[in-house]
Amino acid sequence: MIANLMMYARPETEAATARLWALIRAALAERGVEAPEVLAQDAGEFEVWTAPDLLLSQTCGMPYRLWLHDRVALVGTPDYGLDGCAPGHYRSAVVVRADDPRDDLTAYREATFAYNQSFSHSGYAAPYALCAEHGFWFENRVQTHGHRLSARAVAEGQADIAALDGVTWRLMQDHGELSGRLRVLCWTGESPGLPLITAGQQDAGAIRAAVKQAIDALEETDRAALGLRGLVDIPKAAYLSVPNPPQSAGARPRPF
């Protein structure tokens, strides 16, 4: 059996995440559900998401709607209380260097765009949809394999613009990462946030209840560190209704 909570992992929140997992395990035990003692935080994302013995993980909306929705069960969507978003929803901060004088998205049409993965909703699909409204997509792109790496690429001049998950951007601000070197140019539209999932044969209802109980029991300092407000139920159809960039835009299928 495997579980992880890796999507917003960073050293500063490691202890709070461990305490959250301890609360989830205790709540699962009350319901007769066994759980691993330690989170598999270093395991490969698709190795976890497609594991037949997956107990709990958090995935991105785009992998969910492309490849996972018919293989896993939704547990619920954490609510991070992001400004400008409905509960359980999020959006991306489109960031540029603080000293870049361009003040309109269309002025970056020929710029170099940094992205974490082509199957990332917040880092790729959301900015694609935003740019499509203005009639373009970035021809010059560089893949970084991480939101924070995309931010660093912009700050250090390897790229000019990037789209960062709103929770990641807030955590970066909270911890002074690249402080003062980046600014928000604009925001993408909002969409359902990163859902918690479990293998299809698991008791998703029991797991959902355990996670809700654990979040409610968090100490305020841990709740603040993780930015958690609660767990909401967003239907599968809401995730599947979000459009994906076409393959011609560089969003390629991920083989398992």
C-alpha cells in the first residue's frame, strides 16, 4: 500500500505534512482502514497515481482528466482558501521579472515561456487557455520540471514568463523565495483544484471522511503552514469539462 502528499511539498512544510498524515492515519484506523506509516514522498508521480494499491495521493487536474479519471476514485479536493477563487478551486499567477517593463500579456508573444510539465494544468493548460483568448501561444518554450524551477528560470533570465500554481506562488511568497525578483503580470482563469485520489477498489467514502476529520483536527500553526481550509467535494464532471491544449500546442500524452 502506498500514499503520498507530494504536490506542494517543500522543506518548510515537511513537519506539518507529517503531522497531517499522522492524523489521517489515526482517522483511517478508526474506520478500519490500514495505511502506511510513512508517506512515499520521493516516489515517482505516475508510479504512485497508477499503483493498484494506492491509498491516497494528490494529482493535478490535467493528468486526472487525461489518464486517471477511469482508473482512480476521487476522495475530495483540498480547499486552500485562495483569493479570488471558489472553495477548492485555484488559478495560476503569470509571473515575469520585477524589472521587466512590459505590462500586457500580448507584449510577451515572442518571449520565452518556462513551464514545469506539458501535462500540468496550472503550468501549461491554464496559460494556454489564457493566451488563446488573445490569439497566440508561446513558440519559444523551455521545460523546467517544476513550478519553482520555472520561477527561478524567469528570475535568472533563462526565460521571460511562467505560470505558477496559485498555492505554490503563495508558499513562495510566505517563505521569501525569489523575494522581489518576480511580479504577477496577470492571473489565469480558475478551475477545480488538485484532487485527492485513491485506487478504484478502495473505500473512497471512508478515506474522504478520515481526511476531513484530520484537516479539522490540525493545529492552527500547521493549518496556516499548509494553507488548508478544509476538503470539498467537486464532481468528476467538473474536472472533465476543463479543456486540454491540443497536441499541436506541445501537450503530449504521458506513457505509463
